[in-house]
Amino acid sequence: FEEAAALGLVGARERGVRSFFDFDPAASPVLADRIQVQQVLVNLIRNAVEAMAQVAIRDLTITTRRRPKAMVQVSVADTGPGISEQVAPQLFEAFVSS
């Protein structure tokens, strides 16, 4: 997570973004493609930084939580305005962007 956060947060501090990390010590390592997970995290972090450009409070929080069946939940949350009502129905369609 540290490498992905470092890449995704390049220039974020200069934009007034505060980052917080809350890693669950009980969340043991999982079997996953490290590069793919990093790419997803970098994209989520960069999108979050961009989404907060027009808000006064710019907080980004990355958390991990242990889940059943040897799984770990990773969350990236920001204080941006959220997804617009126009984009929400198409959120998981290819090539849709706001």
C-alpha cells in the first residue's frame, strides 16, 4: 500500500490534501496480484485528489479491515462531492468518465 499511496499522492499535499491511513493489524497478507492492486489504488487515490479540487476540506482516508474467509477489505474515501446523479447509473460501464 505504501508504494501505491506514494505514487497516487504525488502533488497532493501541494493541493491541500491531507492523507490518513488506518491499517487493521489483524488483516494478514492475502494472495493477490500486487501490481494490479497497486494500479487500482493509484487510480482511486488520483481520482480522489482530483475530485476534491473544489472543496474546502480535502481529506483522503485509506483503510484496511480483516474480513471472513482470509479476505481483506481496502477502502479509499475522500471528502469530495461524490458521484453525480447523471454518471451514477453508468458508473461501471466501460469508458464512462465525469
